[in-house]
Amino acid sequence: MTTFVITVPGTFTSAITDAERAALERQLSPQHTDVSESEGVNLLTVNEDGTFAVRLEVESADRYEAKLDATRLVSAALREVGIAESDAALAPPAVTGMDSDL
């Protein structure tokens, strides 16, 4: 297994509150561990225009599955904090780092 740092970009189509942002970060924090923290990677970046990027780590055998897992995790976290799918359009994820024992 390989640890991948995946960036999932998106756009909030309505304003996100500070409380929603904090709740989202709490939901995703278990996926922000050694690799991303040691590289100084921010878990969640929200820009003034509503665009955002979530960077998290997933363990997977390959890049494709890692991207799918990351998108599922972000979607679930958004739902959990009460942000509707229509209020947070996700774009295709990208591999932005990896750590492997190979």
C-alpha cells in the first residue's frame, strides 16, 4: 500500500460559515497525518471567490483508487456537516504527493 496525498478542488456555490468550515476540517482531520503535516500542507484552503481545495491522505494500492477514495471522503464530510452537494461542486482530484516503502 502507498500513502497518497490527494487534492480535491471545488467551488462553494453559496457562502460557507466559519462554523461549517471548522466542522469540515474536524471531519477530515483524521486524513491529514504524517506525510501532509511534515510537508506543511494545509488540509483545507478556501479562497475569497468560493473556490477551495481539500488535501488529504489515503492509503491505496494505486492512484486511481486513491482519487476515488479521497473524493468519497470529501463528499461524505460535506454531507456530514450539512453542506449540500449542490452547494459544493467538486472537480477532478489530483495526486499531489505520495509515500511508499518501495
